[in-house]
Amino acid sequence: MRLTVIGTGYVGLVSGTCFAEMGNEVTCIDIDQKKIEGLKKGIIPIYEPGLEPMVLRNVKNGTLHFSTDLSKHIKNCDIAFIAVGTPMGEDGSADLQYVLKVAEQIGQSMDATLIVVDKSTVPVGTADKVRTTIQKELDKRKLNIEFDVVSNPEFLKEGDAINDFMKPDRVVVGADNPEATKKMRQLYAPFFRSSMDRLITMDVRSAEMTKYVANAMLATKISFMNEVANICELVGADVNKVRIGIGSDSRIGYSFIYPGSGYGGSCFPKDVKALKKTATEHGYIPQLIGAVEDVNDRQKLVVAKKIAQRFNEDLKGKTFAIWGLAFKPQTDDMREAPAIYIIKYLVERGAKIQAYDPKAMNEAKEFYLKDLDNISYHDSKYDTLNGAEAMVLLTEWKEFRSPDFNEIKKRLNKAIIFDGRNQYNDTILEELGIEYHQIGKTT
Ligand code: UGA
């Protein structure tokens, strides 16, 4: 099939590339000329494992193209995917200006039957708005062209996006016209080798809702577990044991119940807020969804407060080694990363930071922590430790999993580790004479 994917962020670039990998003829469009020129030369604007070789391969094969010319490529395609950003508006709702601008441009340029797919995360009712916007432009051009607007939300995880797309747990397609559903089935059939059961079809509104509910459910599991961790500390229980104890119940399961420094990233914080806003707009005050957000905001500072407490609320002039800045491993993304909040809290109280992250240091320097003076960045995790009072682990990168603890002890002023992701075995650390603070268990 001939596909146009509009927006070359995480979702657009990964989807476009994977569709090309499956033999479709794909053009990825973006208004950012520099990005498009870079992509044509094989410069990938994001770090995502496996993406670069796949882009290069498909560009070379002639199945993947990049362009800034939406109007030209809309004329030549079977399906157009809208994958532009839906940032959080000031009031917490999803800002649809980019989605609707693209819809307008589609209506101004299309000249034949087309399926328009909302792939961006958009609130319930957006497909109707996209439809109305396109129709308005067609009316202006006095054209009577049939088109469908389909909701096909994306469930990929940063850091594992290629795998998620190529071997999906499920694909959700919301369409109100059976012909459009049929075409979407054809497009996705190669991704399901044995059974099409995991292609779930429904009406447009339910599909739009599914995306928000999936993210809100996962965020709820995390906040619930973080709340439990805080209670465990007070009652003298170990959350790591409680987690295993409850996860073994197949109705609960082990995934997404790891306590930590709170969820971050571009999706959970934004989507939880947007779902709350949607509910409120429809006259319903959601209590649980609001609490998920409040618990997460508080959780982001739990490690910082533990540090302040350990040093009797006097952090002035003290240096801390930070291991990990990205909101999770395998990405350079720092959006809503707990590290931002923790580092700012420490620096505001006079501390100095020596940081290391395998991928996210440029993001930190250029955007998220660029206004901070008391932070230095280091080429290796061990270099951050020299002269520091304690090591603070904030992202569970694999290279932090089994470090040389004797080296850590040797370099730190005091042998103290604060672990915001519960990565280490407390008995082993105790034997090594390292003071170990984790989430959900008192030392
Ligand atoms: C999330 C969803 O997992 C994807 O299915 C969805 O497509 C995506 O949002 C989106 O809406 O685009 P992502 O933001 O890449 O994906 O990250 P996750 O791997 O889900 O992690 C989110 C956050 O939860 C991270 O900060 C992580 O550290 C935290 N987390 C995760 C925990 O604190 N505990 C856990 O047990 C699991």
C-alpha cells in the first residue's frame, strides 16, 4: 500500500519505518526541513534501539521516503496517518492544534478517496473534529470525495518501540465504515503471523478511549505500588517482597508494579491529565485518576527527601553522584523524568551534582537542566563518585545493575547509596559495608 505518515516524532518515524519494512511504500512528512534533510542522509533525530539500521535499509531499498511536501504525497496515497504531537495544553487537555492543522491541509490537497488515520493520542471525539475539518476544506473546493477517519492508537514503548510495532500485543482499529476496517486489516495482517485475533476492531470513540485508559491503568498500577511502598516503610515491611507476593496472583501479575521514583515520559503524565480533563468536561469528577497523578507528583521527590533527611536537612556544599537522568532506560528522553525534580530539589538546597547517563546527558545540558550551575557531567559512572557524599541511582540502565561496589566505596566520601529504582540486593550491600537506602523498605 502507499502510505503517508505525517509527523516524524517517535510514533510517526517508528510506524512509517516499520510499515516500510513490511513492504509498503511509505513517505514520512514533517514541517521541520532540517529534520527531513537529516533523515534523508540517515541522521535519526531520536535514540531508539534498532531504528537507525531499519531506516537506512528501507531508504536504500526505496520503500521509505522523507519529504516536507504534504500536499504532493497526500494525492498519491491509500492511507494517511496523522502522527503529529498532541502536547499538554495549559489546562491539562490535549492540544489539538497540530492535528487539526494537518486535517485542514489534507482537505486542501486530497483528490481521491482516502483513509485518514489518527495515530496520535487524541481525546474522544477528535476523529469527528478531523472529519469536519477535512469536509469543510473539500466543501470550499466544491469537491465530493469520500473519505474515512479511523482511530488506530499506538501502544509502543520508547526503548522497545521497534519490537512493539513489529510484534504487537494488539492493534486497535476504530472505524465506523466496514470497508475502512477491511483495509486496515490488510495493512496489519503481515504483523500477525499466526492469528488475527490480536487485531481488535471497534467503533471510533471506543478506540480513542482505549488508548487513554490503557495508559491510565498502567499509571494507576505504578502509583498504587508507590503508595504501598511508602506505607511499607512506615510499618516495617519490604515492598520488594510484597511485590513478589502479590504478583504471583495471576489476576494481579508482575508487570508495572515496580515501585520507584514515579512515572515520567511524554505519555503517562500527559494522558492521565487529559483523561481527567475529558471526564471533567463531561461533568464527571474522577477521583481515582486525580489521585494517581497526585501520588506520582509526591513520589518524584521521595528520594530527594530521603537524602535531605539523612544529612539532617543540611545539603549546602555537599556533592552527590547521580546515575541516570532519562525517565527510563534505553532512551535519551528526559520529559517529566524524576531526575529533573530530584536534582533541582538538591541544588536548591545548596548541593552540587556530578551526573552520568549513557544517553541523556545532551538533553539535560541543552534543555532540562540547562539553567543549573551546580551540575557537572561525566564520561563514566565511576567518575561521578569522586568526592561525593553518596551515589543516587535514578534510572535503571543495565550498566548500573552490577557495578563494582568496591570501586564505589573507594571513590565516595561516605559509602552510601540512594536507590530510586530498587536495583540492588540489600544483604549484599550490607555485607560490603554500604549504607543502602531504597524505596519501600527502611534500612
Ligand atoms: C507508555 C506505554 O507503556 C505505552 O504502551 C504507550 O504506547 C506509550 O506510553 C504512549 O502512550 O505513547 P513509555 O512512556 O515509553 O510507554 O514508557 P513505559 O515503559 O510505559 O514507562 C513509563 C514510566 O513508568 C517510566 O517512568 C517507568 O520508569 C515507570 N514505571 C514502569 C514504573 O515506575 N514502575 C513500573 O513497574 C513500570
